[in-house]
Amino acid sequence: MPSEGASSVRRMGSFKWALLGYRRGEVEAAMARRDARIGTLERDAHDAVERARSATDAMTRAEQELASLSGMVIEREREIRNLGERLREADERHERSIASLQATASRLEEIQAQARGQATRIRMKALREAVEVSRRTQELADAQARGASSSTTETNGDGLFQGQVKLEIGPLGDFSQLVGFEDVIGALGASEISVERFSEGRATLSLRLDEPVELLRELEERAPLEFRVRRTSGDDLVLDVDEDQGPEQRAA
């Protein structure tokens, strides 16, 4: 192995001989130079070992930091995957919730439609029952009145009506027209007005006139519907609504 530099120790052959051997001063000087050289090499070797040890320690710390960073990266990737899974689950739950709400809303609409239809049927049934009860009650009252001869209807050639009158009119477009016709009769001074029958657009009303009233003339002037007199006899008056009038008149 080649030397790092020229040796400062003199070769043995270069020493001069004295009386009893080599000269002591030269030998001691050479040994001193040798020892100094050895010390320098030992210090250099020690410094090199320290530098190697420091480099090793630094490399070890770097490896530890790298391992720690790798662990952190792995942990973050795991957390990101977990968050991704939770996000997908939340999206799925959200979609299921929306679908459930839509189904519930649709079902509520169906229930509301059924409820409206049922309510309409109940109202119509109640109306028919009320009309039937009113009709039967009036028939009973009329029978009692005729039996006791306590209520008579008077009419003369002038078209005056007084007492108990039964009036049939139709066809009517809807129930509101019947209500409007009742209001007109009430404005003429009639009392005890009741609907005995309302079927297929024709209504039969029972009313009482305490004072003589030109009933037909007053109805022609005040009623919101145009009509023709089909029959008038005693307490029975039948009117037919003119079906040729415009929709505005019929809905008035």
C-alpha cells in the first residue's frame, strides 16, 4: 500500500557510526520525528473515526426521520381512504333519504287526493240525506197541515200567492244557483224555506208566504235565471230554466 507522504524518519543506513554504535542524538531525533508522525496519524485516524461516527449518526437520524415521515404519509393515506369511504356512504344515505322523501311525498299526495275525494263523497251524501230528511219532514208537515185545514194557499187571477207553496225549478247548473234562488225567495218575504229535493239538477223547495205576493212577477224581475212556467195550480208551481241562455247567465 503506498504511503500517504515521504517518511521523515531517516533510514537506518543513513545514520553515522560513533565509537559504540549510531550517534545517540541522531537516533533520538529520528525517534522523536517518528513519534510525532505516529501521533499525527493517530489524531487523523481519530478525527476520521469521529467524522465517520457522526456521519453514521446523521444517516441513522435521517433514516429514522424518513421512516417517521413514511409512517405519517401512510397514516394520512389511510385517513384519506377512510374519509372517502365515509363520503361515499354519506352520499348513498343522502340519495336514499331523497328517494324516501320523494316516495313519502308521493304517498301523501295520493292520501290527500283520496281524502279530498272521500270528503266530497261525504258532503254529497250528507247533502242528499239532509234533502231527504227535509223532504220527509215537509211532507209530514204538509200532511198535518192538510189534515187540520190550518194552512191554505190562496191565489187569484192576479197571480198572488199566499200561505204554503211548493216550488220546483230546474235544471240548475250547480248548488250555488240553488242558494242564489233561495236568497231571492227569502227577499220576497217568504219564511220556512226548505229544500225538499235536489236531484239531477232539479230542486223542489217548500216555502211559506205570510202576505200575498205576486210570486211569478217578482221572480221574473229578481231571479238570476231566465225561466218558463210549466205548471201552476194551487200550492204547486213548476218552473223550467231556459237552457238556451248563455253560460254567463246560468252561472250568475
